[in-house]
Amino acid sequence: MNFPVNPLVGHETIIDGEILEHLAGAGLCELVEGRIVPMTPTGWEHGRLERRVALALQRFIDERGSLVEVLVGEVGIYTRRRPDTVRAADVVLISRERLATNAKHSRFLTVAPELVIEILSPDDRATDVTQKVLEYLEAGATAVCLIDPPARRVRVHRKREGMVELTDADTLALPDLLPGFSHPVARLFD
């Protein structure tokens, strides 16, 4: 079976994020140091967990009328420029204040969100995930949460404090980002 191939995937051509925004047929991908890196679509369990996380955050925000947006669905975020790197995040929490500073005509976030949540997939390589976490934090994210479904764990990474690992016996709280928010880790997976 022959599949259409994007001529820029796997090619040494360096492009920038603005070209990626308008590149028809690029499919699900990230831009890493100017090179298109294809991504495999996630499975239904990943999608269900993404929805659960987003709904828990959205319910809390709606109850308090917070000036924060929850974004989902492989949200493009510039983490580096020249050459450009645009990462695709599962769930993002960004204040309307930060969102107001985003480049007006960019499809991708040009400003780092306060929180990035990534749900690990079976084919994620540890080195790639570590690199993404570092990029998000260096770009200005306050925290990055990695959710590991098979291990039923959440790792919260912060630039200064390092990493804290939560098991399904713990509660996820983000007092500096969402004062009063707490969600049992086990409820993410059940």
C-alpha cells in the first residue's frame, strides 16, 4: 500500500514555525530544531485521560471564575527559536494575561503557558520526554506534569524545586498556579 509522504518529513530542510503553520498535509508532528518530526496518533485511553485531566481543571476554574484557560489537543508551543522548535502538548493551562501577549497571528503559543501536562505513551522515549520537560521549563513554564498511566504516577517538574513524584495514593495540588485545587491522582486513572 502506498501512502502519501510529506517531502519535508525526515528531510534535512530546515523550516521555521511560521512555515509549519501553513504547511498543508504535514499531519501530526512537532518541529524540532527546524526539522519536522512525525508523531503517531494516540490511543483512546490516552484521549480519555487527557479529557479527565482537562475536565478536572476546567471544573475548578469554572467554579471560581478564574482568569485561566485550559487548552487541549496537541497545542503547539514554541520552546526555542532559530532554529525553531514547536512542541505539541496534551493539556495546557495558561493565564489570560499571558495569552494576551501571544503573537497575534500565530496559531501556536509564542509565550509559555504556566502549566504543561503530558500524558506518556508507550512509545515515548525517556530521553525525548526529558528534553521536552527541559524545553518547556526553559521557555517559561512554571510546571510540567508528566502522567504515566501504566505506573499510575504523576511527576511534577519545576525549574527550581526539581521533580516530585506522586502515586495514586497522593493528591495533585498546584497551590502557586491554582490555589485551592486538589485532585486525587487515583481518580485520573479509575
